[in-house]
Amino acid sequence: MPANYDAATASGVPQIKILVAGGFGVGKTTYVGTVSEIRPLRTEERLTAAGVGVDDLHGVENKTATTVAMDFGRITLPDATVYLFGTPGQDRFWFMWDDLLRGAYGAIVLVDTRRLDRSFAAVDFFEKRGTPFVIGANCFDGKQAYTPDAIRDALDLVDPTTPVLMLDARQRASARDVMLALMDRVIARAESAARV
């Protein structure tokens, strides 16, 4: 468990922080909004001419708004409360990721296989910090052209057992399954560490 586990359970109910991360335009805001039981806090702003030449809209030309700080959602479970923090995707806001990661149990890294190169930095971020994570391959237009194994190979994951799951960030059951896969991974890692 993270070093802050005692503080996270001070209220008597475990409080679990999860990051939802990934490159620009992969569906992080949609994901948080889909699974959150509360109306999510969003810090979206309209894309303006000031971002031209700064934000790369290649592949997401129809995008009109972007997260400039974070998205926040909550899920209350019988035994815990899960807090979801969606990270901003543009390179210019990545300085915030370390602060958002503080106290997190793990991360869901969303990828868009049409623009997989935008995902390498997010994967590297969590691998270098030893943070447990899963990959959620967002199925835009309701389909996915690649298998989980092909996506895993393309991402060149350090840990070949890192789960790669297909999801539609707009569908609650699909988004929930990815979150549950992350929780399984976090629990397995904690149990393994306890045995050492």
C-alpha cells in the first residue's frame, strides 16, 4: 500500500485515488464523466488561436475544448470511496502530473491507437515511477483495429503482464471494467509486497 495508507483511511472508509492519464484527446474527460457518480469537476477551456502551433490537433481536428488542470470524479463502493483524477493531456501541462500522482494507488492510461505515438510519454511516466497501471485502448467510432497483444507490443511495455483492455470511454460498464482491472493489479502488487 502507498505510504499514505493510514491517512487515506482516517475517516474509517478507505479512500482510493486513481489517475486517468494519457495524451491529448484520448478520452480522459469522457472516461471520468462516464464512471463518476457525481457531476464531475471539469477544468475545460475552449481551444483558441493562442494554442495554434502549441497544441497538436492532428487526428483530433474537431476537438473544441481541452482540460487545463484536471478532471475529478467520485465513486462510492460498499468498502471504499474511489476518487478519479483526470490529467491534462497537452505537453505544456505535464508539469502537474507529479502533483496529481501524489497519493495515487495507480493509473489508467488511455490510448488512441490511431495516434499511439501520443501515448508513449504517459506510459514512460508511470513505468519510471513504478506506479501500477493498466492500458485502456479507447475504441473510437465503436471499433478497434488492433488486438491487445498488438497494442502491448507497439507500446513496448517494460512489464509484459501490464493489462491492455479495450474500452469505450462513453460506456459505463466498459469504463468500470478497466477500473476494476487496475484495482486487481494494485491489490496483487500489495499482496506480493506483503509476502516479501
